[in-house]
Amino acid sequence: MKITRVEAIPYAIPYRKPLRFASGEVHVAEHVLVRVHTDDGVVGIAEAPPRPFTYGETQAGIVAVIEQIFAPQVVGLTLLEREAMVARLARTVGNPTAKSAIDMAVWDALGRSLDLRVTELLGGYTDRMRVSHMLGFDEPAAMVAEAQRMRERHGITTFKVKVGRRPANLDVAVVRALREELGEEVELYVDGNRGWTAAESAAAMKQMSDLGLLFAEELCPADDVLGRRWLVSQLGVPFIADESAVTPADVTREVLGGSATAISIKVARTGFTHSQRVHHLAEGLGLEVVMGNQIDGQLGTICTVAFGSSYRLTSHRAGELSNFLDMSDDLLTEPLEIRDGELTVRPGAGLGVEVDPGKLARYRQDS
């Protein structure tokens, strides 16, 4: 079970429609497929979705740091020496999705080697997760129509609504329209991607106080320290720290400082190993947890399902697992399918999924 090679393969798949939110927009999934090879002939896989407007990584940067720095550091380790691998990767600052993809590919390879599912290795609490769908910026009627379509076609009844535009009334009108058209049985929460000030956030949340929202996420920047604390102290719903609370240290700082009361775990930026640490900390602090989405493809989505389904806390709420539906194609041989509002883990060893060689050849950017 010794690691002999690490590949980083850039690929690009267009979205059917651009995804728009306060911190940017995405037209093409320019991701990186990571493959970890072992001396037993096992190959573990994962994907790295760069988000330059959030974490500073680019597709070319992920490929370069894996090929030039990370691969030489992990080749020669066994799949069981994950803590040694984490320590070696930690010598390099930043690059969270590059590190995380290697980590998840190693877990996949370990599961394949032991003929066990990754979710069994992690915790094995359940085999499925409810799905939350993200609604990006659009006119109220269009966002309502998309939500209705997701409910009718896929059984999804939880929606994360992107907010953060100015004036805030634009987004308040959207959320109100969604509640009025979809009814009380649908779960709604909002995510501002740091687009508003603390004062704008407070005013908007006051206008939406009668809409039964589950959460509010990253409405204003975390580096507005006093404003954020003031905002969180007066909200009637849990405030999710997402991009402001990636590491366990970040979570501790934001929660103990009064800047968050819930967290989002995204395996795309913390892998399985660090996501475990964040989960355990959240459990100890009594925090609500949502499994987030870094606009992942199907491979990244099944990684989120594998982790989220492993624990009671992370499977309690619907996970953000549907963004792959907006992609024009994907790499997996057997596409994921949301049924009755749920995604299940695959039955095979590791992550239980395989990459279609023909599709990879069509979309890869290095050949």
C-alpha cells in the first residue's frame, strides 16, 4: 500500500448556465482530477475545484503545486501514514483544495485496498444524505421556477438562497417569493458570501424574520470583527461560518469570539482527515453543521456524501449536493442520481465510483 505516483490532471466542463453569487460567478468547471497510485496497482481518485475568489487557488496553480511540491513529499509513504502526509503537506502554506484532493484520493485508495467503503472507514452512521439545492442570483420568478423544478424532478425540499446584492431588497423579495410559492414545508436559508455590511445584514434579516429561515451564512465579512459579533448577537437563527472557518483553529476563533454559531464543512477544502477534526470540534462545542459545496462536480459531490453520511451530526441537515446538475457533462462512468431528495453512497470499495476514460480524454486540458 505504498504510494508510487500522484497525478494532477486539469479538465474543463462548461455549465449549462453561469452560477452567480456575491463573491463571483462561474461559467466553466475548471477542476483538477487527482489520482494516487500504489505499488499494489490501486488508484484512488478525487477532484480539486479551485475557487480563486475565495481561496486564491487556480487550476494551473493546483497542478503545479501537486506536481512540483506535494507529490514528491507523499510518494514513498503508505496509505496508512496519513498523519505523516498531513504534516508534510502542512509545510506549504495555503493550497487547501490541492491538499484535500490528495488526502481524499488516499482515503479512496485505502478503501479500495481493504475492500471497504470510505464511509465505513470514517464512521458508517448511515448510507445517505438529504440534498439542499443552491439558488444563485436571478429574478424572483426564475429562482422560484428553479426551486419548483428541483422539487418536482428530484424531490429536493431544502434550498440555500444566495443573497448579498445591493440594494438588499432585491434578495429579500426573492426569499419572500420562495416562501410564498413553495410553502412552509420547504426549508430555506440564506448565504451572503460576505456581500453585505453588518448593518445591511441586520436590516435584511429583520425584514425576513417572519419567513422561518433555518440559517444565515457569511452575510458580512469576518474581518469586520465588531460588526460581525454585533450582527450574530442579535440574530434569531444560527449564523454559519463557511470560508471564515476552515481549520479547527478558525472554528474555535470564530465561535468563541461570538462571530458564528454554526459551521459549514467542505471536504473540498479540508479533505477527510481535517474534516474529521472540524467535525469532532463542532460536536464538542455543540454546533450545528451543514455539509457545504465548493461547486463540486459529481466526484467531489460523492466525497461530500461519503463524509457527511459517516456521522450523525453531519447527516442531520440536508447537504449542499446538487450543483453538479448545472454542469453540461461529468467524468463518472455512472452518473449520480438524486432520488426523493436524497443521494446515497455507492456500494463499491473506496468511494465506489470510476472515471470514464473517454470523457476524461475529451475534457482534459493538458493533452
